Amino acid sequence: MSDVSLAPASRFCFVGRVPGDKSITHRAYLLAMRAEGETRIDGALRARDTDATLGLCQALGATVRADGDRIVITGQGQVQEPSAPLDCMNAGTLMRLASGMLAGAGVLAVLSGDESLNARPMGRVVQPLRSLGARIEGRDGGRFAPLAVLPARLTGARVPLPLPSAQVKSSLLLAALDADGETALTELAKTRDHTERLLPYFGAKLHIGSGEIRLSGGQRLRSPGHLRVPGDSSHAAFLLAAAALAQNGEAEILDLGLNPGRTGFLDVLRKMGAEVEVTVLAQDPEPVGTVRLRAAPLHGVTLGEGEVPALIDELPVLAALALCAEGRTEVRGAAELRVKETDRISALRAMAHAVGGSFEELPDGFVIEGSGGRLRGGAVESFGDHRIAMAAAVLSLRSREPVEILGAESVAVSFPEFFEIFRAAGGGAA
């Protein structure tokens, strides 16, 4: 699969589970690798990014095997020095979290990735890790990979997080496990707490207060035995958006992760006019439940920097909704989109113009004047970005002509089954 053409469709109906949460899968693999004992992980995402994490776990001494849909990881409670550079491929989460896990592990390791990943900013995690005593070298003083992580003795400290980033926070928490004394992290704003929820599941103790997380070093991780990864809310966003745009659309997504730091997109769907119902069925270690949506006329919304961190990965598909909604949508405080797999703000502008939509590019966001109707359709370049490719697919439901997605194979990074599921639900059928 390279390019995919999707015809307009009037009906979209999806009922089922989406693939496992990518953020939780990365973390579950790394913690299982570092823990003592065997961890059986069900529901994990099998995609290029997360398979890169499995490869890294093996290179660091864990035993990894697939048992049907289950991944079994046996860790030794410590990290083995790798014999070759560790390939993070396109996974920014992996590189940043692995930097923290290796910072105090007492081994020499080199982290590298593909051209896109090696151009993404790593100073945001390298500098805070250095404040704990980490020795990390890289291009441009450690601002870019490849990164060489050298043996170092870490010392706990009070570290203000430089930006609202769950990846930076998680990297420091993993490093703090190997630090002497206590590490206290202070957050600028609340971010996803997958790592904070999983660490106690693996036996670690931490204290979470108002804007502060404290963790004492020297704690050993132990396998919980079994862990189930819920469905990925970012994957679900594309199917929910497709149902919201279709003339006759509905979706019911089962076993979905409903972490409060990941449900911002559901709030925005409601603000835009969609009918959304959420049922929470379990809480430990992550909230899990069912989301139901029915299509309704959509209107534009305004989002600022306080709302953006909870839906940064969903902004590409939000732009697709906004192009077809009635009225103006304005997003600010989203400069982080500039340093994702591609410059997503520029990529979204190209997508909008390719299908005949309105798009004003801002330094930290965008403004869209929604048509309230159908777009022209046309050829959309994915720029190798999985979320741009999937957002373009959603647009096909409200286009007069087919939407051709150039570089559609990029979805394999996070959601390999996307086009199969999209078509089965009615997308791409004239």
C-alpha cells in the first residue's frame, strides 16, 4: 500500500474495539523489561512504533515472545548493556522514555532513529535528565539524536518540568528510580498520567500532590503478572470523527481507554454538536469503558492553550471536522504540532487547500472557516505522517470527489488496520 483513494460515502457505522493504546503499550513494555519476573500483556498495540520498543527490550536483556494476541516479557530487574545502537525507528515516545530508563542504569547505550525522529527535539528531555546527573551526548549539544547515554550516578533533585509533556515527565520518573534520594517534579500543567498509574502496578511507590510528583530512588520493580492495554483513544478519534461527519453516522467503541488526560477530544466533539455518550466500566490501572456517538450538525469551536495538551494528537482530525463544520474554528497554543512527525500545521494547511477548504496557518495553531457542507476532494500528501493520512481519510466522507491519500502506508506507524476498518464501516464506498 502506497497511495489510497477513497470515494465519498453517506453512511459510516463502526461497532467494536480499536487497537491498543500506543502510549500505554510503550510504557508497559519498558516497565515489564525493567521489572523482575514474567509479565503477560494483552491488548497491546502491534505497530511499527511499539514493535521498535519490543526490539529495544530484547536488546536490553529481556526475553520477549508472542503467544497469540498476548505479548510475554520476562525481565531480570536490571538492564543489560546493548551490543549495538538501539533503533527507535520513528517512535519519539520510545526515544525519550528510553533516555530516562537508561540514564542511571550503568550501561553505555546509543539511541537513534529514522531521519524524521533524528530531526525532532530531544533537548527537552536531555537537559532535565542532566539536572539529575545524567551523562547524555548528542548532536548539537544533545538537542538531537543520535543520543549516547553514558554510565552515570544520578542524584534526586527538585526538577521543574520545562514544558507540559507527559514524555518528559515519564522520562524523569523512570530515571528517578535509579537516583540516590528523592526526585520531585513540578508540572506547568496537568498532562497524561499513564506512567504514574503504571508504576504502582509494578510495585513502585510515588506521591502525587498538587502540581508535584515525588519518587524515591532505589525501588525495584516487580511484575504484576498480567496487564491489559485498553483501546487507544487517539485511534478511536478518527472513527468517531468519521461517524460525526457522515450523513448517516454512528459509532460504538468498546474497551476504550478513558484516562482523563486523553478525553479532551470527546469534550470537543460535544462542543461541536455531536451526540456523545460515555460509560466507564473499570478504573484500575486505567479508566476503561464504552463511547457511543451519533452524527449531528457540527459547528466551529475555539480552543486555547489550556485545552490543547489533552488533545494534541487529535488536532489533525479536529481540523478535518472543522473544515466541514459550520462556522469558524480557531486553535491556539498548539506550537507542539510543529515538531511532530512533520510540521503538522503546515501539513494540515496543505491538506485543507488540496480538498478546497479554508485554512489560515498561525505560528501556534490555525483558523478554519468551515464550509458547513461538502468539500471538493483531491489528492492529499501525508508527508509520511500517520495522523495526516487518517485525517484525510475522514474528509472523504464529506467530499464531492474521491480523496486520494499519497503515502497512505504511514498509518502502519500506529494503526496498521485503519483502512481495513474504515472501509468495513462504510468509508470509501460510493
